[in-house]
Amino acid sequence: MQGGLYVFLSRSSFHIYYDSWLQLSGNLCRESPLYAFGFFYREVNLRDSTVSVSGNQFISIRVTPTALWIPSVPRDFINGAIVAACNTVSGSEEANYVIPSEYNVAVLTCSDPCALAASCFPAYTTTASSDGCACTCAEGGHGDACLPVAVPEPPSTDGTDLCVRDVRVGVEVNAGFGTSVACYVGVTFAADVVVDMASM
């Protein structure tokens, strides 16, 4: 990803309910976003759910970027958590966070022995081991991350590669409209990417 004010932007109150999990992880921003990587305007309304921002890399020579910015807390906030782990700037220092303390925030550095706990689906994880942070799944958890359902195999493509690979995209991208797969590998985005989850 390259340039821009934000990478992930919610323009209104964002609702994550009932043992759900929003994970923003593993992104490389060759130019750090001007304001924030993830910006939730005005708030995130969590009900028994978790937001995790982890393993993102920012290359910046001007200022330390903000990895996650949430301006306020909803009035009916109910039992949620935010985990921020190992978001680095130019390979070393941690990024900044602007998050009200009412959100039950855990900020972990890369040297934390269990920083990868941010990759476990919270509602179906009983523990994350301290020696490498393997997720131990509760009943109903599936796979390495204890997801609530097993990840389905991608649809048959008769050998066709569904991924967009190793290009630079300079126009707005709309993904997910009528398809079940959105795959980008080694792609540099210099414009907005819109993913319509409801239509996938």
C-alpha cells in the first residue's frame, strides 16, 4: 500500500457484535498514511468482540505514523477489547496509537513473548501459549487461529489463478461484488480499495 490519508477508514460508527473479530494485519505501507492506518470515525461499538491490529510495517522518514485511531467511545459500549501488537516503523520502533482507555486496550511490542496472541480468534481461544503463542482452541474453534468455522477451500478454477499479483494499482479497486474470493499478492495500492463484504 502506498500513500494516502488512511488505509482502513470507517466514515461512521462501526459495529462489531456477538463474538466477532476484525483483524487488520500483515500489511506493508511503503509510504505511511498521513493520518492513520486504521481510522474509525467516530467510534467502534464492540459487544463481546475484538479488534486486532498487528504485524503491520510502515516505512516513514518524517513522523511516526498512527497505526490505530479511534476518537471516542459509544455510550452503550459492552465488553469489547482492542489488541495492537508489533506494528513497526522502518523496521524498529512501534507505531503510535490513539485509543480511549475505556476500550480495554492491550498494546504489545514485537519483543513481547506473546505478541502473536493478536492472531487468535478471541471468542474461541482458551489460551495462547507463551512460547510462540500457539492458539489453544475452545470447543468450536477451527485451525491455527481458532476461527468459528473451518476455512473453506477456494472454489475450483480449473487451474486459473484468482489472485492479482505483483502490480501497482493507481485507480480505485472494487472487490467482492458477486465473488467469494478477493486475492492480492505483492500488489501496491496507490488508490482506495473497496471491499463489499455483504455481497461476497
